[in-house]
Amino acid sequence: MNEELRALNILYILPELTVGGVETHVLALSDGMKRKGHNVIVVSNGGALVSRLKSAGIEHITLPVHRKSLLTVREMAQKVRKIVDEREIHVVHAHSRVPAWVSYFALRGSKTAFVITAHGQYAPHLGSKVMAKGDRIVCVSRMILEHMAEKLGAERDRMRVVYNGIGLEDALDEIQKRKPAEETKKELGISEGVPVIGSIGRLTLTKGYKYFIEAFRKVKETKPDARAILVGDGQMRKELQELAAEYGLENDILFTGVRTDIYDLLGIMDVYVVSSIFEGFPMGCLEAISCRVPIVATNVGGIPEMLEDKRTAFLLEPRDPVGMAEKINQIIDDPDVAGKLSDSAYQDLEQKFSRKKMIQDILDIYYESIREKKGYIGPVKGVVKQEKPRVLLTLPELRVGGVETHVIDLACGLKTKGYDPLVVSFGGKLVEKLEMNNVKHLKLPVHSKSPLMVFKNVGPMRELLADNGIELIHAHSRVPAWICYLTLASQKRKLPFITTCHSTYSVHAGSSVMIRSDMRIAVSEFVRQHMLNHFGTDPDFIQTVHNGISPELYNEEHGEIMRRKYREELGIGPETKVVGMVASLTPRKGYLHFVRAAETVLRDYGDVLFLGVGGGPQREELENQVRESGLGDRFRFLGIRGDVRDLLYLFDIFVLASSSEGLPYVILEAMCMKKAIVTTDVGGIPEALDQRKNAMLVKPGDSDALAADILELLSDPDEILRLGDEARKTVVRDFTVQKMVDKTENIYDKILN
């Protein structure tokens, strides 16, 4: 496909944009997705970090999506749905429970993908249930994934672990731009040479700051000049300040509130502490590591997936202020220990926790969830591994015939282009050709014309579409088309539906299904005009894609071997000319005219053998005609053969006497094999063959003209060679499988996009 890379429209929704891990995470995602070429909108109640969004050129919409009122949630859901519809949002990514409820209600009945990030271990109550309702659930640690599965019932196959990441280049840039440490300390009233212990996060119960204050009190016993800074705000601020005052630490612990100069503050810290009782995957740790600040942290949540005790940090159990104070003192007292911890942590940061990896992983999740929800939307900017659309090709059976050859060639051609097509039919001996090319085939009785069987096939077809993630249906022949049409009508999820018209269908209700598709393909312009004239289809929704043949089928060396083989097998003399026809033995194929032409030819040219290849209801009648005409052994019927392409090497002249045709494969095969062709000028045949340029064309039913052209060629071997050469040139130029597959793929592209 020659498709342009698509930009996604992404909406992030979170309570507020104040300082915190969730907020930093969303800022990083927003900026990263914008840099990859996607369109980003952030919805929140606003806050200090909105300015950073705007400076990056990212749109922010202020809505009170932080309020826990049910009425507000429903009101916000309506407003978010309006944004989703007006901006044609592809994916909504919710962070925190209230925004997730808003998004859940907003997206009901929508095909917009719904992604949720679980940043922590949510209490298992009704309010948290929404965190398990996303099309995809991003868990910031393996521990959170297990919690989501066990406590909230989230389906494991919809969850993905994506560790928070930090942009090292951005971090280095921030470090280079930050104020000198002495200047920041001066602003905060901290003296030079004084050890500083710090933490960044919301001032909430789960962050365990009570134990941080108690640990700092212990540190002060041996380091009376030490200072602590708590960066952030929250519902426990007043209580924590009162606790600090109770311990006489009101002048030693600085509650900075919300700050945006995080790297300035990290630059003055000697130890970074995480005192949490519960935790997800704290972004503050990654920021501290990027500044090479050694860490003391509780061994909870996703922290052990980020930090390794005694190698990259000191880890301890929660609610242990004494142990925390000991580890803080050890880092302050031993610069070598501090250096080893921070160096090892930085190495892990580079390898495992980069923002680049995080953004790529989440973009891949967006693509996966959108494909599942909406179907194929084309190649997306920044997605590395992009599967082609999952296509179902269906036809009645896989026995010998033009439709069968077409579908096999199309399926194999799509396979070489990176598709994984699925072919559904009632089976047949040609299934092995699909299997040889690693194309999957499933057997369903889609050949039966019984109305009862058609309806019975709807359920299995619907199940098959779902199980195989089909994103486009391409039906060949009327019965399979009806089954697909009724299946699509019976389900909510609509899929693009294409039909290929291989012949001029009789005009009745049973044939009308061929124009009930989203797009129609005709194998010749003649068939296309028939559909326009007799079925009233819109000309913009039916395109001609000629059948194609692989030029590699012809091999002169192999051909010489086959000629000798068949002459010996059939007892044909070396000088005897062979005139053959390959077609089913039915009245429409005009075999009676071929027999009459043979009778005329043999009166004037004795050393010629006529062959008929194919089976059908007319065989007995035709054999009687041969006997009555006195042709004896000079006209033989070989029946159905599986070696038609090899048998064509034997023919000096190929004949087709049909009264109607689309654009038969056997004509293209004969052209490819350099055969001189005498054929009726019916259907789509004149689209490939020109009179006396690359073939001899006669009117249908005119056995005398047919005989005259055969005789003319038998008497002119050079003309036989010239017509054969010109016929092959035409195939190579205009009628290859590659062209057929490319044009079909372009139609897929058009209907999918």
C-alpha cells in the first residue's frame, strides 16, 4: 500500500496538573506523542503545570474532571464525548479514577479506544472498578498488574506493563539549566554544607510522610544541622506541619508546596526518600536517579522492580522510621556508598527506564487497541511493527477453475506483501496450493445454495470473523457473498465488505448481493458495464481489476520436456500439429462449434490433432458428435486434468469458442505460454487481445470463421510464433498477478481509509 502515515488524535484526561508523578507522566506522554507527529489534547482541572503544556504547543482544556460528584461526572462525560466526536479522537487515555469514570461514560457506544493507566494499588471498592474497564490497561509495574487482576478482576489479556520512563536528554538539559545549588539553598534559607534530605509527591496518607518526619527526627539526633524538604501539596499538609511542629522541626522541614523547578530542588538534595506505604512506580525516583541523588525507599509496590536493595538503593519495609534514619545516615556519612548506589541506579535508568521506550510501548498499545476497536486505520506515525489488515477471502470451493485460480493468486500475492490472509471455502484439492504458500484455509459449507444452509452459516461465520480478528471481507461468488452480507447485518461491528464479479451474472434477486458490498471489483470492463447496465450500481463503487498471471510460469526448457513427454504419452507424431481447447464441457463454451471447425480443418489439413480438456455435462453429446462427424482419433477429450499449464506447452494453437466470458484465466495462461490464439471476441477477451496483433478473433457461433483462422495459422508457422510472442508481451505488460494484487490492495486502502 502506498499509504501516508496517519497521525492519531489522542486525548489525555487526569484530575489536575499540579506537581506529582501522574502529572509528570502525562506531560511526558503528551510531549512524546506530539514529537512523534500526533495531535494531543489534555483535559484536566488545570494547575501549575499547564504552562509547560502550552509552551510545548499542546492544547489544554480545563474541565472539573477531578470532582467526585456523580452529577459532575455525568456532566463531564457529555462534554468529553462532544470533544471526542468533534475532534475525531482515536484514543482516550485516562489517569486516575474520576477521569476514568468520566471517560467510561463518555465513550459508551463509541469506537474510540479507551486506555487506562493504573498508577497505584487501588482499593477494591465500587469506585475503583472502572480501572478494570479499559480496552487496554497500562500497569506501571508488574505488582500493580497482579493487584488489578486479583483485587479488581481486570482481564490479564487486556493488561500491559509499561514502566515509567524519563527523558535522559531532557533531564540533562534541565540539569545544565538549573540554578547553582548555593543559590537554591539561599532562596530556601539553607546554609552551605548542610545535609539535605528530600522527597517529592502528594501529601497523602499512602505516601507515608509521617514516617519520613519521624525518620528525620532521628537523623537530627546525630546531624543537628540537617534540613528536610517536602515538595508537593495535598490533604495531609496541615497535619504533617503540625506533626513537624510537635517534634520541634517546624524550622527544619520545609513544606515547599507545588513547585515546577524540580531539578533545582533535586540539585540540593543529598538523599532522596520514598516513605510510601503503597506505591506504583514513582516518577520522582527516576528524576532523582537522573540527578544521581542516592535513594532510600520502602520496599512496596513497583519500587522493587525499579530499585535493587544495596545495589541501586537502600530498601526497607514501610513504617520503619528507625531503619530509614539509619540508611539516610549511612549515605550521608559514606560518599563512596552514595556514589556506588547512584552510579548503578543511573546505569539501570539508561537501559530500562527511558522515556523513549515508555512512549514507544504506549504508542504500540494505542495502535493495538484502536485496531481491535475500530479495525484497520492504516499505518500510524511512529509505530514500528504495523501489521497489514487481516483480510478474509471467501469462495465456494477450491477445485479447478478461474475463480479458484484468482483467489489463490490473490491470497499468495497478499502473503508476499506482508498480509496474513485467511481463505474460507468448502475445500478441494487446490487447498494444498494455499498450504504450500503458508496461507491459512478454513473449511465452511459456503458452497451450498440452500437458503437454510446460507442462514445456518451466519453464526459460524460471525464466530470466525471474531476469532481471527478479520478487518476486511472480500467475497468471490454469490453464495459466500450472501453469507458474509447476512453475517455483517447481524452484528454491531461493521467491517469493510468487497465483492468481486467474475462473470456477467444473470439478473435476479440472488445476484443482487454482488452490489450490496461497500466496493465492487469487476474482472473486466465488460463485466463492469454489465453490472452498471443491469444492476444499477454506482460507477464510483465498481472498479475493474483484470485477472493476472505470473510471467514466471513460462519456461522454454521445461516446455520442451513437456512437449516430448505428452507427445509420447498421447502417441502424437513429431510433425503433427496440436490444436487444443481448455474449458468446461458446457454449451456456453462452444465446443460444438469447435468440433465442427475441426471437421472442416481436417478436410484440408490432415496431420493435426484436436484436444478438448475439461469435464462437464456435455461430454457424451460431444463424443457422439465427434463419432458422427467421422473424426475418429483426430479429436480427443482428455477430461479434467490437474496439469493444464504443462499441457499447454503441447498446443501449437489454443482455441476458445465461448459465447460469453469475463476475462478467462485460461486465455491469460495461453498468452503467457506464447500460444497462438484463436478465440471468440466476447466479454472481456478483446480487452487483452487485438485482432491479428496478438491473436485471431472471430464472432461467437461462427464455426466456419473459426476453421478458416485455424487453417491460416497451420499453413504459416512464422505467424504462429509471432502471435505467441506478442501475446506474451501483452501479459507481461498488462496482466500480471503483481498488477492484479497491487490494484486490489489499492482498493483495500481506499475502503479502509
